[in-house]
Amino acid sequence: MQAGEYAVHYSSFEGPPGVSPSCTVFGSLAEAEAHAASETARRPELRCRVYDHEGLGRQPIREFKGSGYKEEAGIGPRFRRWGGSVLFFGGLILTIIDWRSDFELSWPAMIGTRLLAPGLVLLMTEAVIVIGAKRRKMHADETRTG
């Protein structure tokens, strides 16, 4: 795709037998949005995401969901924040408890250190996603105004 082109990516799509496109490319954002809106109206179980020329590596520009669309399972931002915080800070508290008792108990530190890493990964992943989204928004605002 080239700059100025937009792709509509489908969650599922029934095309001709043996052919099932995963996306359709349009020359303008208005065309892509109109197509996505009409497809989700025609097929309520469909979700369409509109991407710019940079593709799936970034967040979609727009998302259209039919009334019958069922969300796919996945790790959402809420889980990354809450789960990451509980794991990281819970592990930190357990490790500090054992450290303050000169590691006499040993089990709090053993469990706590194993909770720290996944908690940190979830929190850092969420931080990278949030910072990336803010940078993309700032870049989009700059290109619109300048």
C-alpha cells in the first residue's frame, strides 16, 4: 500500500467459493469507511477495521462492529493494568516481607520473585502501547496542522 491508501480488514468474510479476502484497499478514507459501514450493516456478525498505509503494525484508524459481533478473547488493557499491578506489587510486598525477616521464611521471597517478572512484563507492555498511541496521535495532529 502507498501513502493515502486505506485498507478495510475483516474479522471474517464470505466471498466466492475458495476465495476469502482478509482486506480490501481503497484510495481514500471516506471510501474505506463507507465500505466498512455498509459491510457491517449487511453482515451483523462482522467487524471491520480501517488501517492506513502503515498497516497492521499500528492501531486501526476506525473500527466498525456489527450488532451481532462477538468480541474475540484476548488480553485487554484493563487486564494488563490490573493484573500487572497485582502481580508486580504483590510480588514486591512478599519479597520485602521475607527480606525484612532476613529470609528466614524463604517462601514469600520464592513466590514474590516469581510474580515480579510477569507483572513487570504486563505493565511495560501497557506502557509501550499507551506511549506509542500518544506519539501517533501527536504525529497525526502535527501532519494535519502543518
